[in-house]
Amino acid sequence: MNNKVISKKEKTRERILDKAAQVFSTKGYQSTSLTEIATTAGMKAGSLYYHFASKEVLMTEVLERNVDTISDLVFDEIERLGENYLFKDGLEAFIKGHLTAVLKYPEYTKSTIRNDGQIPNAVQKAAHAKRDHYEEQWRRLMTLGKDEGVIRPEIDEKLLRLMILGCLNWSCVWYSSGGDDIDTLADQYLNVFLNGCS
């Protein structure tokens, strides 16, 4: 259990980020103003500036929060495996951790999907380092699959990685809380990716 005490300032920042992700995901970066985010967060625009200097800074943190949340939950799953895990177990852990983050905090992933290619280059570059680091973990996993012979030699590892990540990320768009639980959905993804549809 985490006993860390969260300050009022931290709680306010969390609320602003959550509301910003919500508005960015529905209206898009270009059509969203800081005033609108402040109103949605139940505060005045001037108070929001105390926490975030600009819309660019806020969008950057939303993107980084999305990657941080996903990578943290994937790391938690991988940590349970210990060292020298097999590709199948690693893939299962990556899928479960990624899917858990995407479905528990969908507005952050939706913001990333909705605003891809629409946000300023400076924002893209600022969030790029963390995303690159996370994708590098997937690249290593794909290499492990090739080395074990689970991924056939003719399969393009990059294409496979992008297909899996695309499926996981877009789950936040169509997933219904009344449907399969996350573990069941993760098992189905794993089965399809490892065994195909036959």
C-alpha cells in the first residue's frame, strides 16, 4: 500500500491533467483553450497558469503521463517474471500492463491518438524521448521472439510491434466496461498474436 501523502498542489495538478486529457481527447489540441480546461477543472484560468505555464507545457505533460503510466504498469508485470523470461511470458506481461494502463486511464491514450500530427513540433519532441525509450523495450522483446524462433524469420519485427501497439492503444476507443475484464481481453490478444485465428 502506498502511504505517500499527496499535497494539495499535487492533487490540483492531477485534476488539471485529468481534465486536460479529457478535453484534448474530445476537442483536439487546436480547438482547446486553457480557459476551457480551467473551467472543466473547476478553477479560473489564472489559477491554472500557476501550475502550467502554457497549453504546450500542459499537452507535453499529458503525453508524458500517458507513456509513464503505461511503462510503469508494464514494468510491474515484467518484474513479476524475474530475469531471463521467455518471449511468450514477456509478451503476456507487456500486453497486460499496456492494456491495463490504456483501459484504466483511457483519456490519456485517446489524447495521444486524437492529437497525433496536430500538436506543435516542440511538444512532439519533448514527449518523444520517453516514448522512444518505451518502444525500445518492445524492440528488445521482438528480438527475443526472433531469437527463440517464436517469431518466424520472414516476419517484419517493426510491423508486428506496431500492429500489437495499435491494437492495444485503440482498445480505449471501443472498450466497454460491461465487456470482458482486462485479464480476459489480454489473454485473447495474446492467443491471437501467438497462434493466429485458426
